[in-house]
Amino acid sequence: MSGPSWVNIYNLSDEQMEAIDTAEDAMEMLNLTKAEEILNELTKEDPNCIPALNLLGHLYGRHLSDYPMAIQYYSKVLELEPENAWARDERRKFRRYSTYA
């Protein structure tokens, strides 16, 4: 029996999928510089890469406590995909955090 099968709803290339996985692994290992470099490269190649933008929001909000940057990334996701509940909820949370910082 194999693990879960993920649907590539954003039509990412195999290279993009591998880069996303590598960036997520780097974040888990707290190699934040590497994760940021990978994600920035992805968004340089495709400024509308929603998975990379979401992960940048996560990186800046959760790991770097740079709430304004996290809000910017989640806002960009919501411009591209207004129904993205994850981005909406995370942006709301970091807006709340930034008022207390």
C-alpha cells in the first residue's frame, strides 16, 4: 500500500514539485536561508506560483516573525486565488500578530 497521492492542481512541473519539496524539507530542518533561496528562485521563474508564495508567507510568518512580509505574500496569493482559505486565514492571523508586535 502506498502513501497518499497528491493532485497537482497548479500544474507544476516535476522540477517545481521537487523544488517545493526541497524547500519544505529545508524549513523542517530550520535551514531557512536555503528554503528562502529555493522559493525566491521559484517565484522569479513564475511570479504567480501559488505554492511557493504560500510557503514564503509561512516562512516569513512562522519562522522569521516578519509579519508584514508574510501578509504581503498571502495577499498576493489571494489576488491570484481569492477563494484560498489557507492564505486568507494565515493573513488574518498575521495581521492580528502584527498589531501586537
